Amino acid sequence: MIRILKYGEVSNQKIFARAEPTVNVSEIVSSIIQEVRCRGDAALLEYTRKFDKAELSSLQVTEEEFQEALSSFDSKLKQVLQRAAANISKFHSRQKGNSFILSDEDGIVMGQKVIPIDRAGLYVPGGTAAYPSTVLMDALPAKIAGVKEVVMVTPPNAQGKINPAILAAARIAGVDKIFKVGGAQAIAALAYGTESIPKVDKIVGPGNAFVAEAKRQVYGKVAIDMIAGPSEILIVSDGKTNPRHVAADLLSQAEHDKLASAVLVTDSMELAKAVQAELEIQIPMLERAEIARASIDNNGKIIVADNLNKAIEIANEIAPEHLELCVEQPFDYLSKVRHAGSVFMGRNCPEALGDYLAGPNHTLPTSGTAKFSSPLSVDDFVKKMQYTYFTREALAGVAEDVAYFARTEGLTGHAKSALIRTQEEEA
């Protein structure tokens, strides 16, 4: 049963505690990465046989496999995917940054260019599960950013097939190449390249502990989006929200993972007890009841605060992945929220809207990293390059200051390079 904690009556350690993974997979992942670096496709095929029980003759999804999967695809799901893609594209199109030029002083031009990365790698969990929403959320911002080539990796099932929903989403989102490989070995392939899989500039997308550790280890060789931890939801609610709705929203994240975190912060002890009771009714009704039960019992909590302003302070300290403001006037509180991955406003905006259809991205910072990081966006797929131009006359106007600055740092060579042009006589 979920715990009810009265803020101020229990320690802050209990209020702000988070579940921590206990499995150390770093050595296993390091070995896998080294194998892929040394043996390329051969290692990938062996790991796919070992972990996914799939015997593959080639790694890349062919056009024939695409057509076979899409020929019998659910037309209703296709419509939903297209609607979601339209919403995601509309939202992310507003994120595009602009290059700029400054030339307001004679003889001086400065500027910044916003340039898409050449190649992005998307990791999409697969095998027994299918996450077409992740395909859309990760691929569409890359395409909007102008990335030349989007490469996707995802593990196959035991028959060596990719779920048709994933292939349909990839086709809608414009993914260029798809490879049937998952786990740490897929991350290694994207980071270093193999005979089949091209090396990418940045890897994005969620995965299990092995995938997360692999991303951590290849960071620096390539860029990554984030190290994603277990799923999180925090609901701030007054006493007027239907407890059935609150319980359902908590369970929408608890069913993800036994380490997932579902937290309610409220100013109403009555609501706290009602939600506690409602969770006991709803958990047995879930298909993933065992996972949800472990998450709620071990990591879930209901925190009762004196008022909603204090509830927002608690939420800011926790900095959750998903934050629901289930209150009468949510926009009155939005300005007070400083740390959250994505905020869902009001009593009719469940977090599941953000997972699938609303438009804002669902790849979000977890484990408190919302204090210093952001949701996946178009910005993740571009880099910025700056440039400077000075005429000889413009340089002459600042050379002495540059040289003086350089000498204070003990770098006389820098000083000379600034002065030498202005001290030379005209030829």
C-alpha cells in the first residue's frame, strides 16, 4: 500500500528519497562495446542470437520487409500515428532557432550559424514491446532540425521481425535506415560504426539499464540526449480532484517499471486517504498489476502539505519527469513551477496525453535532472558555429586592448599576434 507522509512530521530524506537501481552492469557493457568495436557486424549478429533469440542473415530492414509489415497494418492505428505526428511536428517546428549576423560597427562582422548534425541515431526499445510513440518523438524533431540521415536501431522478435507499428511510425517520421539490433551492442554500433551500421553524431532514445550504461560509456565519442532513469510522475492536487482520476494517473507511470516513481502532493488528507484506497481497487485491474504493485509499494508516496504553495515547493525540489497540476486554476501556479520535464495543466490533462498525442516531447529528464536539463527538442539535433570578421582598421582599434589582456594572462604570443598586423607598414 502506498505511504502517506505528512510534510514537516517526517524527515526530508523520506520525503525526497528516490529509487536507485542496484544492478551494476558497467563491466558487462564495457565488454560488449569492445566486442562490437573489434568485430563489427559479426558481434552484433551473435548478440542478437544470444539475447533476442533471432537468427538474422542481415541487419538492415529491407523495403520488402517494410511493405510486408505495412500491407496488413491496422488502418485505425495508422490514422492515430499520423494525427500524433502532425501534433508533434506542429509543436517542434516552433523550436527552430535562427542564425544571426551582427554588423553594427564599421569593419566588424560577427555571427552565429545554426547547423543540423549530419547523422542522428535513434534507439527504440522493441522485442516483446512496441513503442511507435518513441519513434515519432525522437525522429520528427531530428527531421525538423534538418538532419541529413536518421538511423534507427531496435531489437527484433525471435522471428527476426520488427513490430509493424514501429515500422509504420518510422515511415511516417521519415527515418532513413532501420537496423535490427538492440541493447548495449546497438549503442556501440551507432557510436563506432560497423560494416552495416554507420557511425552517428548523436544517440537519442530510452532503453534499459544496459542501454543507459552504454550511452554513458560512449559519451564523448558521440553526443547523447540524456541518461534516462525510471519513469516518474508527481501530481499536485487540491482536495477537489476525483481520487479515481488521480489514482489512474499515478498508475499510468507505475505500470512502466518496478522502479518507477508515482507521487501525489496534496493539501488534503481526505484526498490522500481516498487515493490510497482507490489505488488498492485499481491495481488488481491492470494487466501489469505485478509491476504497478511493486512500484507503488516500494517507491510511491503521498505527501500531505499545509497548502498548495508548499506543494509546489516540494515538487520543485523533487524536479519530476512529469508534473500534473490537478487544481482549479493551474495557470495561477505555472509561474511557480521551476523544475519539471513536462507539465500537464488542470483536471483533464492526464500525462498519457503527452506520451502519445498532444505534441510536446515525451523524452524527458528524470531522476531530478530537470533542475538542469530539458526535454528532447529540435535543439538536440543542431549545433551552433560562430564566426568573426575584422578589417585591418577595425583590428587596429582594439589590438592594444587585446594585447594588454593577453599579457595579463602571461601569453605574449597572443599579444604579438594581435599587434603584428597593425604594426606592419603598408607594402
